Amino acid sequence: MIDKKTILKLAEERIEELNSGIYIVELKIASGNQIFLELDKEVGSIAIEDCMSVSRNIEHNLDREIEDFSLEVSSAGLDQPLRALKQFKKNIGREVKVVTSQNGQKFQGILKAADEEQISVEVKEKRNVEGRKSKVWITEELPFKYNDVKEVKLIISF
């Protein structure tokens, strides 16, 4: 089986050479040496040339004669959940949907902050308020610890 540390080292080598804010979101090595590497960029989006460059560096430094493998290097898709802290920080100010891990409760709002322990999302909802006949829009910022979140996805609107 191909070593994860080797793949990380080869990918990070090229990422450092490119020096364009690229980072690794996820690296998976499945059975049969199927390597899946997902990249993102701190500002803007990843170009296909960036993925190709990282892929080539990995391919050219692994010997298929010793161990066969398949390699897929891709950008973090818009439809994929956010997973890396840098992704959360990059998307502060954008609308997200949060699904909790305990009961699957869903919240939709603006991602306001992210750190190593949690994110906070500003949500708006209509609620009954004492002394008023009709519901009133209430805005509040809710904290979510990463352990309590099943997934966080960007809301894409055109």
C-alpha cells in the first residue's frame, strides 16, 4: 500500500513551488492504491493547471513498477461540504447550510466566524414575541462546534 506521508510530501512540494495559496483539503487512499487528493485555494478558485501540476509531481515520483496506483487530483467542488479551516475562513460572509450531527437539525445563514474549535452562523427566523400578535424576524449568531456538525455546505444562488 502506498504511504499517505509520501503522497502528502510530494503534493506539498509542488504546492510550495507554485506558491499561489493552494492547500490540501483531503487526501484519501482507498484499497487498490486509489489515491484521491482534493485541493482548494485561499483566494479565488483552483485552476485545472494547478491540479495537473500537483498530479504530475506525484506520478513522476512514484514507481508503477513497484506498486500500481490510480491518482485523482481535483478541486474542492462547490457542492461538497466545507472540511478544512481554511475553507471556512475563505467563505466567511457567504450563506451556508449547517446540518447538526446529533439530530440532523438544519440551520441556514451567513457564516460569520471560524476558528480551530467552531464556526458561528448568523441565522434569521420569524418567532412569536410576547406582546405582539404577528411573528417578528429575529437575528442571532449561533456557535457550532465542529464535533457537533455533520456537514456545512455553501448555498449557491445565481
